[in-house]
Amino acid sequence: MNWKNALIYGSFAAGAFLFVTGRRPAGLVVAGIGAATLATQYPDKLEELWRRMPEYVDRSGKLIDTAATLLERLGQNRSEGYRNVPVASGSRY
């Protein structure tokens, strides 16, 4: 089983590297090989993940909404801050 773990981790690492370096289709294919190997090694975990997928999607949606709200508030605070202070005319030096 050690060769399967090496294949899984190696393909995920190679896929990430290819994806980051701009070769996205190749990176997705290589990462897909790792995901398929992972699914064959742990089919019970994959089945549990599939059953709980709606819960994970709901949680991730809430997390994205919270992050968007936070970023919106930060943007509002920044626009009301020092950037709108009028600058005196003339040279600063």
C-alpha cells in the first residue's frame, strides 16, 4: 500500500505544481489521477464524503458570505478614512 500513498501524494503535489506554473489542464489531469487512486484506497471515506457533501457546501457558502461581509466592511472603513482628507494646496517640501 505504500506505492499507492506515494502515487496519491506525488500526483497531488505534481498537479499543484503544474497548476501554479500555468499548465492547468495537465495539473488537473494529474491531480485527478491522485483523487481516483485515493477513492480506490478509501471507498468508505469517499461514500461518507458524498453523503455529507450538502452540509459541506452549506458551510462553505456561509463562510464565503461571512468573508464577503467582512471585506465589504473593511472597504467602507477604508473609504471613510484618511484617503478622503483634503490635502492643502501647495508644495509639501
